[in-house]
Amino acid sequence: MNVRFLEAFVWVAKLGSFKAAAEKMHTTQAGISSRIATLEEQFGVRLFDREHRGVMLTYQGTELMPHAERMIEMQARMVAAMGQTDAFSGMLRIGVIETVAHTWLPDLFSRFAEKYPNATLELISDITPRLRDDLLRGTLDCAILSEEITPGFIDNRRIANLAMRWVTSPLLALKFPSRKLLSFADIATQPIISFNRESSVYRNIAQNASGCTNLRVSYFSSLGAMIDLARTGFGTALLPLAVIQQDLLHGKLVVLDVDPVPIALPLVASMRLEPASPLAEALVGMAQISCEQFIATCRDDVLAP
């Protein structure tokens, strides 16, 4: 039995349409329909009910689903066990937050391409809530984001914790009190540049904002825009130090000593467990190495708390 046909069956069931499954597997809708028709002919049963709006599994299709997923996973494990890296082919869809895209992602992709030359990558850079939703819908195979995903069919692996600090332009820094240690109330006297409202970074800000009057927070989904605005003196931003080390070295941004020290930003690699993807497993394993090596190269005098 052709495992690719079973893979087509699984994706139609998970995504709810032949068209979505075809896009996921980079083939045509007619090709997916042909694979499903072949399976139905082999088993002598209908696997999908096409009379309802969209596509639904029949009773027999529901019974087949766990067996199909196990066969797909077994094939992936066999290929991995034999070390046949040349056999690892196809498209891997990965989502990352901008913090990753601006730092160690190129190194990760270079390592991956060298080891798996027959695989191709499709990258989406977005905020954590959207990446989480895409991974749960099955339009991503894995994602590197700033929070764990709770459903049980997702494997979460903590990669690192990135130091976060309040930074601003040298000119705006002069408007704060001259004492070395500032409070959040001091920071709140000037505009604040924040990640989107759904982010863990914004929640960190909100936890310290009680009692602050005239708080002015601007929200952005683009890390690059936040850095540019902080450089111009638009406001004070809470950013990962690893992303802005060159700006700090060249004096475009300065770190403000603020009490309490901001909570570190977690980096989490999440991937779907069903159906298993050996490519996603391989990339997540390499992500840990690339991230650790990047952090090790960061200058101590810039990244130290």
C-alpha cells in the first residue's frame, strides 16, 4: 500500500477539504482525489462523505485514521533510523517569530540545507498567536515562537530564554532621572513601544503598569519597526538584547537599568505529533544548536544583565 496515499487521506481528514490537502502536499486536487479513490477501491468502502458541506469522514474513515497515522509515523522512523538523509524530501513549512528571523535563522537553514539537500523550506514570519493558530490548523509543520502550545498533540521544546531589557535612543535617555536605577513609573513618563497586545512581552509590561497615569503604549507586530522607532527617540522599547547588540555597540540605542528586571523571552520550538514529520524533527533538533551557538557568540559586555 502506498504510504503517500495514506498521507493524502490524513491531510484531507485534518484540513477538511481536498483543495487544502493538495496545497499542503504540493500536488493537484485531482491527484488527491485519485489517491483517495484508489484507497476506497482497495478497502471496498467510502472513506469520506462528500454530500455534506465540505468533507467529513465516514465511520470507516474514522476507523482508518489512527492506523494511517501510525503507518506514516512508522515510515518516517524507519527512514530516520537508516540514516537516509537523501530520502528526506518534500516541503517543510516553518513559522518563526521575528526575533528568530533577525538572529540565528540563516545559520539554521544553512545547516538544514546541507544535511537534507532534497528538502525545501517555506518560511512564515509572524507573531506568536498567528503562528500558534497556523500550527494547530495544520498549515505549518513546526514553529519557533515565544510560548508553549497546550494541546496534547503538539510537542513543545524549550530552546532558550533571551534576556529582555528596556532600551531607547541616547537623546531620549537624557529625559529620565539621572539616578542609575529607574522604576517602571519612570519609564512610563515617556511613550512605550510594545509588541502586540496578545504577546507575553506586553503582558510583562501590563503587570507593572498598575497605578501609572497617562500611560502611552503603542503596539507593533513588526520587530524591525520597533527597533527603528526606538532609534529615532519615538519611545522606550522592551526588546531582546540579542537582536539589538549592534545598535548597542554603535551607540544607536542604550540600555536603561530598570527595577524590576524584565522577564526573559522564552523561545519554544513546537511541532505536530500527528502525522509525524521527520523533517520537522530534524529541523527542531538543529534549532537548539544554532540558537545556543548564536547566544555564545554574543558579546558579554553587551548582553550581560
